[in-house]
Amino acid sequence: MKISRAEVEKVALLARLLLSEQELETMTSQLGAILEYMDLLKEADTDQVEPFSHPLELCNVFRPDQVGPSLDRQEALRNAPQHDGQCYLVPAVLGEL
């Protein structure tokens, strides 16, 4: 499948990308190559292939929790720029709550 320079310009506009002339040429060429590869993949015979969600069988590996040595509260707060004796004090990220 071929992609035109106008189509690349439209995609760049929608993505709010300002591309130079050289970048437009490069993107047109690269996107064209990607679309040609997709056309090649469409031709592959997958009738005998079972659908799957992951190419590899994945499973979670669980281990038992083990309590180990840790810092006490005062030691953990010692290097904090600001704290109230109980918790770290940080600037509000989402505004006032």
C-alpha cells in the first residue's frame, strides 16, 4: 500500500507534529515501507493457527512474603526534606484537596 505525502502531512497535522521537508520525505518513505510490510503480513496463511493473546505462556511467580529488617520511622524520615514526624510532606500534585 502506498501512502502519499499529503496523507503524511495530514497525519502529522493531526498529531500536532511540525515536520521539515526532509522529515516529510523520510516519514513518507518509512510509513510506506511499514504499510507494505503490513500488506505482506495480510497475505500470510493463518487458517491453521489458533488465536492467542500472548506469544509465550506467561504465569505469575509467587513467593511467600518474608519479614526482614527495615528502618524505624525516625530513621526513614531523617533525610526527608520535610516531614511531620509521621509522614513525608510533599507538594500537592493534583491541587488542593
